[in-house]
Amino acid sequence: MAEIKAFEAVRYSKENITNYICPPYDVISPEEKDKLQKLSPYNIVNIELSDPKGKKNKYAHAAELFKEWQKEGVLKRDNKPAYYFYEQVFEDYGIKMTRRGFFAALKLENPHSGKGAIKPHEKTLAKPKADRLSLLKAVKANVSPIFGLFDDGKKNMVDLCKKIAKRTTAATARDKEGTFHKLWVVTDEEIIGDIEKYISNKKVFIADGHHRYETAWNYSQERKEKDKKYSDDKPYNYVLAYLCPMEDPGISIWPTHRVIEEPDNLEENIEKYFDVRPSGNFVKLSKKDIQPMLIFKNGNYRTLTIKKEDFLKKAMPDKGKAYRNLAVSALHNVLMPGVDAQEFTYVKNDKEAVSLAKKTNRIAIMVPATPIESLQDISLNNEMMPQKSTYFYPKLASGIVIKDS
């Protein structure tokens, strides 16, 4: 089962770190990057997405900044191993929510074996993995975490997180979206021991950060080959992970919509495989086991539902029911089979997707969110969903804690 341990984090020396954190690298636009850099020259975006202005290799520049900031005291290393409890208070479509979990060093396992306790669910792309590997090799630290979920049926960790949240915070921040971030450093040996024993009986389902996880695994294998004093407990055999109970009331999964050039056989596939219903039925039908799609084309909306479940089975004969019933699966395997994932533009907001489709004379496909139960079933079945099948909101901040690798 999953193996974790406490670690000595590198983190910002100030308590208010609003000007220093940033979202994950893959959701930062050039405009947002510029805004983050203006907040502070020490904003972690300068390491995540280094900008050496042509003077040197951007990864070497990131490594240089990481060392300089520690020498200047901007970043400091804690002197005792700890688990770092983390809370995000946010609004989800007008409803105030709180998500709680903790940062740990998670023992890496081969993400492709299908046999371990770490369960990925999403396909990855070569380009971002190569980019993250170059950064990791240069900086030798996990600047941003992966997001893992675990089963907490008796809510032991849910309750512990609530208790820790009553303590004095070690760091706080409020980001541009209004999410309030809080951090607690927990060094109590008894609590550390209890957590490690509890998680040792669990599987960890990767919710977000698949590219970072695979990158960390590839990095560990490179280091292992070159390390003449190799041992299992070397830092590079562990990855920075935020672990959250599946039962936490603050878990929110958003859908990720698609915008794309209309394929030549779109209407043919719609007529052959789908029933067309009014757009107003989309929300109601989204609650069914087999998810619908909402397609926007030439100013018109249509809700698509599969005509026969057998069409899904035939298109995905090696997949389980939870996988086949997702709208993203039907989209990529029935409506638009063979279309490369990189041809889509991925958008988290339905209005933004439609607006982009109008501006670029393309079509938009809106899908329901992936239920957490489906994610768990698909992961346990060692299946890989299409890219961008889940969007856990809010994103974890980068720079809250950093782990050496």
C-alpha cells in the first residue's frame, strides 16, 4: 500500500505569502504570468516558468534563483520533519466551501505497472513531461505538488484535519480568485506516526498532476542509475504530494470543455450514434449514468445522448462501464474517434468555450463533470481516461511548500 513520510520543507520565511504563490504551471497564461511577476520578484512563477530573457538556459536560471532565494533568506528550510496541513476556503458557484488535506513525501511507484498503491487515471503528453523533467533535473526539488485522494471511510483524517485547523497558522495567502490558503506545520511525533500507519493501508488516486508524477518517476530512475550509494530512502524516490480524503466535504470536480475544428464526419456520426435532444435537457440528463454531451455549432445548441449502450461497448471493448459512461469517453471514442487530443483547445468554463468557438469559427463540446466514484472505479481498473477529464477546483498553489528531490 501507499508509503509516505514527513519531510523538512523549503518554504517562504514570511507568514503572508500572497505575493509569492502561483497556480500550477499548466494553467498560467502569459498575461497571468506577467501579473504574478509584478507581485514580487520572488514569486514562485519565476522558478516554475523561468524567464531568463535569453541570458541563459531557463532551467539553469530557475535553479540559480532557487539557490539565491535560500541564501537571501527569502526561502528557509524547516529543521524538523513535518506534515504540512493545508486548507483552501473558496466559493464554488456561489457556495462557500473548505477543502482540507496535508502535504507529504509520497514514495514513488512505476505509474505504468498497474500493480501498485498509486493509481493514475489520465493519459499524459510527452512535451510537458520533458519540460518538467528538465526543470526537476536543474532545481532538484518539487516546486509544486501532485494531488492525491484516498479513502477515509471512517473520516479519521477528515476529523484530524479539522482539529489541526484550530491551531495557529504558519502561513496564509489569498489568491486572485479569492481562495484563502492556510498552512499548518505539524511535527508531533505521535500524530506523524498515526498518519503514516493509517495511510499505509490505503491506495492513493492521482486527482491532478499526472505529468508531474510521471516526471518524478522518470527522474528517480535516472538518479538511481547514476547513484553509487543508492538506497530506497533517497529524497528523489519520493514526490511532493497533497493528500486529501475522498470524504472531505470540500472536494469539487469541474468539467473541462473542448473547442475544435469541425471534423468532416461530425454530422454523420451524430446521426448514426446519437439521439439529438433540446439543449434544455442537458443538465437533467447529466445526472444519468450515461452522460450526455452539449454541442454548440453555428449558433445552435444540441444535447447528444447515445442511442444504444452497445455502441459504447463496441467502441471501447476493453474498458469498464464507469469509463464508457463518461461523456469525454464517448466524445473521443464515438463522436470523434481518431482525433488527436492535442487538436482540442481545453476550456473550463462553458461560456468561455462557446465564446472561443464563435471567435474562431469552430465548434464547442460541453461535458458534465466526472463523478469521484467514476474516477475511483476507473483508477482501480487501471484504465487511463482521455486528457483533461477532470478539473479539481480550486487548483493547489505552487510555492506553499517545496520538497528536495
